[in-house]
Amino acid sequence: MQLNREELLKAYQGMCMIREFDDAVHYEFAADAMPGFVHLYVGEEASAMGICMNLNQKDTIASTHRGHGHCIAKGCDVTDMMKELYGKKDGICGGKGGSMHIADLSKGMLGANGIVGGGPPIVLGAALTYKTKKTNNVSVGFFGDGASNQGSISESMNMASVLKLPAIFVCEDNGYAESTAREYAVGGKILDRGKAFGLDSHEVDGDNFFEVYETAKHVIENARNGKGPALLHIKTSKVYGHFEGDAISYRTKEENERIKNDEDPLKIFKMKVTEAGLLELDQLEKIENEAKAKIKNAIDESKKAEFPTSKDLLTDVYIKY
Amino acid sequence: MQLNREELLKAYQGMCMIREFDDAVHYEFAADAMPGFVHLYVGEEASAMGICMNLNQKDTIASTHRGHGHCIAKGCDVTDMMKELYGKKDGICGGKGGSMHIADLSKGMLGANGIVGGGPPIVLGAALTYKTKKTNNVSVGFFGDGASNQGSISESMNMASVLKLPAIFVCEDNGYAESTAREYAVGGKILDRGKAFGLDSHEVDGDNFFEVYETAKHVIENARNGKGPALLHIKTSKVYGHFEGDAISYRTKEENERIKNDEDPLKIFKMKVTEAGLLELDQLEKIENEAKAKIKNAIDESKKAEFPTSKDLLTDVYIKY
Amino acid sequence: MSLKTYREAINEALLQEMQKDKNVVVIGEDVAGGAGTNGEQDAWGGVLGVTKGLLKHFGRERIIDTPITETAIMGMASGAALTGLRPVAELMFVDFMGVCFDQILNQTAKFRYMFGGKAVTPLTIRTMYGGGLRAASQHSQCLYPMFTHVPGIKVVLPSNPYDAKGLLIQSIRDNDPVIFMEHKNLYDTSGDVPDESYTIPFGEANFTREGKDITFIAMGQTVEICNKVADTLKKEGKTSTVLDLRTLSPLDEDSILEAAEETGKVVIVDESYPRCNIATDISALICQNSFDSLKAGIKMVTPPHTPVPFSPPLEDLYLPSEEKVINTAREIL
Amino acid sequence: MSLKTYREAINEALLQEMQKDKNVVVIGEDVAGGAGTNGEQDAWGGVLGVTKGLLKHFGRERIIDTPITETAIMGMASGAALTGLRPVAELMFVDFMGVCFDQILNQTAKFRYMFGGKAVTPLTIRTMYGGGLRAASQHSQCLYPMFTHVPGIKVVLPSNPYDAKGLLIQSIRDNDPVIFMEHKNLYDTSGDVPDESYTIPFGEANFTREGKDITFIAMGQTVEICNKVADTLKKEGKTSTVLDLRTLSPLDEDSILEAAEETGKVVIVDESYPRCNIATDISALICQNSFDSLKAGIKMVTPPHTPVPFSPPLEDLYLPSEEKVINTAREIL
Ligand SMILES: Cc1ncc(C[n+]2csc(CCOP(=O)(O)OP(=O)(O)O)c2C)c(N)n1
Ligand SMILES: Cc1ncc(C[n+]2csc(CCOP(=O)(O)OP(=O)(O)O)c2C)c(N)n1
Ligand SMILES: [Mg+2]
Ligand SMILES: [Mg+2]
């Protein structure tokens, strides 16, 4: 294990923050306190953190509709994010974007995306900037198992391969696209597709933070060194449904239980680091409590914050009114 | 060799007709006698014929911008086609389509296509019709090496695989997309892509009619029997440039010579059948002359034919004028 | 006849046409749901439940769940239409048209003309559009002006449950490609709908109010806004004509000109982006043909030229409202 | 100053901006050509030779040939613009927008608004449009109304070599996404073009004729048609104003209203499909704002609502022509 104590703490902090953030959104949404459509990342935390801990602030990511975890892992402010979800004026996008369009370019977060497969083509561009300017940065594009079939993904893998771009494609395969199983919708194998488009391709256990981290480290270092793009096929699972409101009737009770109990990346991390004597249980619990407090505060602040007004409707466009 | 004499004659007739048709178009275009953009198929004849000789009239194909060969192989009338290229009223599409939109649904030819990668998604639909109606037909989608990167192709292969459709995807790889080499534009391998999307995938020497025919026979029979879709990656080459007017400066003289002399599917066919004593040279020459005469006649007829008039402008649409 | 929601009316149209014609198939993402899972089949019935229940009648052979590949979906549907089926394909949100537009713009819409009249493409594309659900910039657009711009595809926008059923059955039976656009904010509205099958012809707009002082032209969700404005104005002694276009292409030009000429004062209310939209299209048509009957410039009520904002108060400010329509009407009354 | 073709003017604009700013890169299919071959590099320089010669100045690092994957091209270009380059991406024919429209409609055009004003996306998309080359239904469309409909993207349509150079340099320097549309029938037309670099601001239409009797509003290829009609009418003693819109978005509303009000009689000539197009957009704008100055209904000259036919005589009948414009003008003169 190459991570030092500080890094291990950071990893757990990040995963806890993601967990607390989306758990809180789950409850707020159920209580009708939050507008719009929200897609939660609970259960997939090791992927975002395992990848993003290998990135620096100038590296970039493009996310999906299930974007809160990626945002947090890339360093976006959770209070500004929460305000955005409530549509408040000092939300991270001024309330104009909402959950599906959270972005913070200053943190290298190029946006969640309401279009399945929308992000990876954009990642090509960031990677092209780095290649052109010779900056040794990388850009990472996330997408789901459902998205893996979308033509934009194949095109992006091919383009990255042809131009040898420092682009990493991360397929977060949680087994479902809405209510449809990967087994049904994916012809052939996602891993083979990466290879068939010329990418260095790896399958990763997404419940295991350390496996994600190590594999990501390897492909990201290669990309920084001009060795070209890669695909990570991360096998994971999500606790909640597709979006809030989904009754998840397409999964069995047993599967829901298994995901919650046996495939929780936080539990697994905790077990591994305590068993190996790397971190102590009270340290970890302290982190959990801090995350809880931070998110509670973000919600309180968000509820108190102001909505945008008619003055804000017509800004951020080139048309004069 | 499973083909009887009649079939062998038919194969050579078809290939000669394609050759003569597009050679004639080459000269007519150069003489400024023909409007628009035309893309010629000379050099790839074994592919169209090798595939289509396995199809019956109710089977369908969707073609590309380089569509004359597919049309002829599927049984479209060459005089009607030629009239279309001249924009004449009794052209195969009433003069409204031109070279890039030749179609004859009564022959199962669902259209050439001006959009790279436009045809294979349509083939899915024909195949769905056959599957739904249980007719044992198949549909074949042609596309080029350049098109193989287009997202529509990946999506189509996946959909066919998921729904187990009787669809055959035929990549006619002539090494170039416009002036760009396949070596540059294709990341990974076309054959592997087929496999990665779950298709039964084969590489075929496209200069050899018999190899195309046999492989096509195998995958088409499987598709008819409900065994699902396939990909044929046909390695071939074209004699003329991308479109008429292309100086082909991206190919070397040696390559042009090699294509003309050593990779000519008609020459190779002729050699094989005469060497094996299956057909006689004078038979073959008679076929060549008949094709020449037929095409000369098609051009004469086309030149004499009437253009459409203002009455024809507003028909074939639902808006009343 | 019974009270049905817009959602139920659409579901019933599908059910009845599928019972009548075995060539009708439904194609889309999660139109049944649960494919390949160990859980409930028909788990979703569409993302907002519109196709729920069809699976048990027709099975997976006719209610066809697909991967998330809209180009393949639209291509498959139009190829199927070309070769003998009568598919109803779903584009979940019209906002996603950008990933599959070629198959509509250049393929299915052009087959008939480009192939010299020989192609018949009886394809219906069902899609959701419109704002009001806080669904933000990529899930709230209207975009029907873009489809209306394209020759070869018919554009249908039912504003109520009765029209939804009749127009959808007509769409399925029609031999040209049709995009049938469902306003997601209307799904829970209800109205009287015959239980038996019926069609409403294309190109026939519907007068929902008839009056002498001003004409409102509307479509989809804006029809109800205009009806309410008409009712308010009536209390003030002004009578209004309200015309619901119902189909944007083909367009009922005669009724539009008649409605405009009757009052000489026209307000067009369109929820889509303001440039090159239906409001401008209708305004230009009237101005070109009925200029002498006009008593005032034709007014348009539309959102501003920006993406749709997420924040609820901003979205409310963004969308056409009764208040904006009535204020605009007063400018010319 | 020297005589240059439209093609040369565009090439020079690219050359000069790339020399000035190393962040400018050109991305597209065969923009150089010859990639991966043993033959000539720069073999094509674009399908009609517009980018020919740039490769020798800037090499393959800045003249970037791509696979035929327009979604990846547009995404790459907009991602590059978001992160510090100033790309000029080529969509070979605008007709191909259907395979990549999402990256324009929902991504690059919306970044700035959707991300609360924090995104800067200095992207230029160059594309060819228009009829007259017998290129048939899928290679002859205009489609600029669709881009004009979309908030967040600027739409530029130069009608002559001078404007082409100045507007392209402006497009590249602009911090919003721009679609720069080149009429393929204009490439060989020529005119005086300064050798040095210059810009033409967006949102400033150009009066190419000024007169008192009638106003023609035009764009792209139709400007020259209107100029000729104006010259013909002048011989008959009628003077015309001709307004070349130059940018469709942003739109020079002031000049449009001024031009309309001066004569009170307006003919708009637009080569795009007739529904929800620029002609309707401008007509509605004038009717809403300048009704009292109008002396006649605003007339529109456009093709009919069909795909573009291939056959030369049909295509000639299809496109706007001097004859159609003058006949229409005479209806209201
Ligand atoms: C182009 C497009 N098609 C469909 C949708 C609707 N949609 C949103 S998320 C989703 C499922 C995505 O599944 P997956 O990629 O596996 O991601 P997950 O939700 O499992 O994280 C679908 C179909 C969309 N937003 N965009
Ligand atoms: C979507 C789209 N992009 C680009 C083009 C322009 N174009 C026409 S043919 C062609 C090359 C196709 O190459 P390939 O698929 O190898 O077929 P080939 O011409 O070699 O037969 C290109 C780029 C197009 N017609 N459609
Ligand atoms: Mg998933
Ligand atoms: Mg090729």
C-alpha cells in the first residue's frame, strides 16, 4: 500500500463527505424540500475518490448525471454545491444549473451532464489542450454501463487513441441503466471495447478503494508521460435507485441487502485500514462525524440562502436585453 | 467451390456490370457530362457481388455514398440508375436523389447514403421487421473503414447483438477515408470491435470473390436461422480516388499500380475460374462485352431522357401547394 | 367517454392501436423496464410511466427495450417502418435529439422525397418536451421549431387528453414520419376521453374560444394559459378567439388566417426559444397573407433567448405566464 | 488590399490568426489530409481546399486531422475551448450536424449560462452550407435557422470575401461559441480584401444598397440576388434598400427596423426551408415592432417545404432566384 497516513485520511474524508452529502439529499428530496431530478452516488464512492486522488487541481474531469461524488472528490465546495441543488443564487452555478449541471472550472470540474455519454467527448478537448501545451495534465471522463453503448463513447475512445491523448475513460458499471440490466444492454464486453479501440484497458473492483487507486495511478501516470489513453472498467453498485423516486422494483430484496451490507466501499475501506493497523477506529469515526456536521451545516446554509431574482435571468448570455 | 456454372456466370456478369457502370461514369464525369458528386466502386466489386449473391429479393441492404456497386449487385436496373445520375425524370428516384441517394425498395435496396455511417442503423430496422414477422430474411449494412469509427456503427452493432437481429455488418475497408489512411484513423482493430460488441466477426480478402462469398454464406445462413448478427471486415481497395475529381496525391504511384494490376477482383476471378477449368475465356469475354454494350446503351438512353419539370418539384411531400 | 389523464389517454391510444394492428411495436429505453433483471418486469413503463402495462399485453417482442443509443433506436424504427412495421419509437426527452438527429433530419424525413416517392415510412416518434418541472437546461426544452423546420416530418403537439388520444392514433396510422410531442407538465391533467378508438385529422387547428376583440394562437401547454386569459378578459367585456394549432406541420393555415382576420389583433404564445420559432412562423404567415386585416402589430409571448434555468423562481420568470400574456394583450386591445 | 476569393479570404484569416495566437488550432476531417499515408501530406486541405497550405506553417500539432466522428470532433473542440485553446473546428457540411448536434445544442452553447457565467468557450465551428452544386438532399441544406434558434451560439453568414475574412477573425477572437457558415457556391467569388488582419463586429448588418421604395433583407448567397434585383429596379426608377444581415445571432435589430421603416415595404430572401426560418424570424420582428410604418404585408422568398432535389433543373426551380424576388417585389411595389 503506497498511501501514507495523511492520504488515507484524505481518502476516507472524501468518501464520507460524498456519502453524507448524497444521504442528506436523499432525505431532503423525500421530504419534498428539493426541486428537480437528482441521481445519487451512494455506494460508488471508492471510484470517484480512487481516481481523483491521483489528480491535481489543474487536471480535469467531466462527470455524468450522477455527479455529486465526482464534484466532491475533485474538490468542489459542498456548501456551494448544496446551494445549487436548492436553486440558490450563490450556488456553485448561480442556481442556473442544478444537480445535473454542477460545474466548477476553477477546480477542474468540467460539469455534470444531463446527456448520457455527453462528457467523454469534452474530455478529449481538455486532453488536447494539455497535449498541445505540453503541460503533463490529464483529463478523466466518467460514464456508466448504460452510457458505454452510446456512440459518443466509442468515438471518444477512438479519437483519444488516434491522437494519443492524455485522456482516461472511466466506466462506472453499477449493473443498471435506469431499470435495465447491463447483462441485457451491453453486447460483448466493455473491457474488450476499450482494447478494440486501442486503449490500455483494465477491469477494477470498484468496492475496493485501493484497487481503484492503484490502477488509476498506473494509467494516469502513463497518460502524463505521453503513453496515451486508457479505459478503466469499474465494477460497482449503487445503493439508491436510478433517481430519487425510483422504487427499484427491478432489483430483488436480496440484491439490495447485499449491496448495502457486503459491497459498501466505506465499510470495506474501514475494515482494511483497521485490520492492517493503518488507521484507528476512533479516527475514522471522527471523520464520519465531521462530514455529517459539515453537510448538516451546508443544508442549513442552503435553506437560508437567497434565490436568484429577475435580474439574474438574463445574465450570462450574449444577447442584450 | 460450391457455386455451379450458372452462379459463376452470374457472379462475373454482376462484377463486370459494376465495373463497366462506374468506369463509364468516370469518363462521363470527366467529360463534364454529369452533375453532382460521384463516388466510384471500381476495385471493390467482389464485395458487393460476394455478399449479394447470398441474398434473395426480399432481403435488404443499406448502402453508402459509394453505392452503385451495391445497387447493381442487388438487382437495380442499370439504365434507371444511370438516368438517375443524369437527373432525369424516369431515373430510379425520379431524378430527386442522384448518385448519393439511389434506392429501389422493390429490389430490397434501401438507399445509398450521403451520411457516413447512416445506413447500418436503418438495417437494424429491416432486421427487426424480419425478426418480428419471422420471415427468415436478413438485412446487410455496408460501411467503410472511415465510417467504422462513427458512433452509429458501434451503436448498431450493439443493438443487433442485444436484440439478436438478422443483421450483417459489412465493413468495406479500402484503406482510405477521403485522403486519410485507415492506419491513422482506426484506433485498435475493426475485427476486434465486432467481437467486443458481441458479433460473430470475420476478416475477408475482398479481392477474392470466393472468399467473400463463402464467408458471407456462412454468416447469412446463421442470421437466417436466428443465430444473430455478424461483422465482415473486407479488405479491399479502390482504383479511383475518393470522388471524381480527387487527384489521389495521398497514394503513391506504386500503390496505384499495385491496386490496378494485382488487386483487381475481376482479374483474380477470371484467373481462378479459368485455371480451375470452371469457365472458358471466351465465355468471360462475352460477358464483358455484353456489360459494355448494356452500359453504353444506358448512357445513350439517359442522355436522351427528359428532365423533370416544375410539376415534379412539389410532389412526394405531404405539404399541399 | 370517461375522465382520463393525458398520460392515460396516450397509453390507451397505444394499447388500442397495438391490439388492432400487429405491425405496431413500441421501441425505446425502459419502455417496459426491468430487462435482464431478476426483479419486476415492466418495472418502469417509461420514465414517467406512460407505457406502463403494455408489456403484459404484448410481451417483449412488441414492447422493445433498448440500450441507450438513440441513433440506433431512431434508425431501427425508421428502417422497420420502411420494411413493413408501424413502429412507435420513444425519444425519452426531446432534448436528446442532438444525439440522433441525423436519422430524423437526413434519413427518415427525406426518404419519401429523395427516393422519388417510392418510400413509405409510417414511423411515430413519441417524445417529452417543455419546462416547469425544474429539470434544468438539458431536460426542459421545446425544440419543436427545429422539427417543424424540417420538410418531411409531421409535428404534433396535443394540448389535452382528448387530442392526445385522437392525434396519437392518427400519427400511428399516418404513412409519413411523425414526431408526437408530449408536454411533461400535462401528463397529470385530465379531461373527457372516449373509450373507443378515434382519430383527429392532421392540419386542423381547434378553436377553444371564439371572440371578436383579440386572437390568441397557442400550442401545447400555452393553450390553457390563453384560455384562462380569454376568460379573464371576458369579465372585462372583451371577447377572445383562442386557436390551438394541434399540429405544427402540416399547419392549418386557413384557420390561422381566419382567426387573425376576424379580430385584426393577434398574440402568439410559444414556450420555445424566441428565434425562428413557431411564434415567428405564424406571425410571418399572417403578416404576408392577411396584412390588410391587421389592426396592430402581431405580438409574441415567448421565453427570453437563454437556456432554461434550473432555479424554480427563475424558471417561473422564464416561462410564458398568464400575466405576461394578458399584459401583452392589453398593449394592443 | 487585393483581389481575393472567398476561399482565399477564409484561408488568410486562419493563417493570420494562427500566426498571431498559438492557442488557435484547426480540427477536422482531412483539414490537411494525407494523414498516415505514404503520399502527399496536406493532400486535400479540406474537401474544397479551404485550409490548404496551413499544414506547412503549423504542422500536424495545430492542423489536426481526425477520424470521421463529428461528435468527438465537436466535443474535443469545445473541451479544448473550455480549457485554454481557441479551436477552429470544421463540420465539413452543415448537413452532418445531425450526428453531432448534442455537443453543440446541449454542451458548448449552454456552458456559459448553465454554469452560472463561469465558463468561457472560445470555439469557432466552420461549416459549408447551401445549394446550387447538385449535391442533393443531404449536402445542400442551409440549416442556419436551427442554430439561430439555439441560445448561446452565435451564427455568422458572410456573403462576400471581405466579410468572410473580417468575420472569421472576429469569430476566432470571440469568447462565445460561433458557427461560421460558408456558402459553398461563394468560394470562387472574389472581391477586394485587405492583406492585413481586421475584424468586423458581430450584430452589425450591412446596407449594400440604400433606397426609398422597397427593402430587401438577405443573407449569404441571397445578398447578391437582391443587389441585382435592386439594380434592375433602379433602371425602372425604383430605388431599393438591401440589408445583408451578416450575423443571424446576434441580430442587428436596429438596422432591420430602420431598413423596414424607411420604405414600409419589405421582402426577405432566405435560402433555407420556409418554416421557422430567418425570413419568418425577421418578418415577425418587424411586424411586432414597426407595424405602423408598414405599407404592405412583409413578403418572403424561400424554397418550398421539401428536401433539396438533385436534378439540375429541379434545383434551379427550388432555389430563390432574381426572377422570383423581382416578381415578389412587384406584388407590393
Ligand atoms: C442521451 C440520453 N439518453 C437517455 C437519457 C436518460 N437517462 C439518464 S441516466 C440514464 C441511465 C444511465 O445509465 P448508466 O450510464 O449506467 O449510469 P447510471 O445511472 O447507472 O449511473 C438514462 C437512460 C439521457 N439523459 N441522455
Ligand atoms: C457524417 C459524415 N461525415 C463526413 C462525411 C464526408 N465524407 C463522405 S465519404 C467520407 C469518407 C468515407 O470513408 P470510408 O468510410 O472509408 O468509405 P470510402 O469512401 O473509402 O468507401 C467522408 C469523410 C459524410 N458524408 N458524412
Ligand atoms: Mg449504470
Ligand atoms: Mg474507405
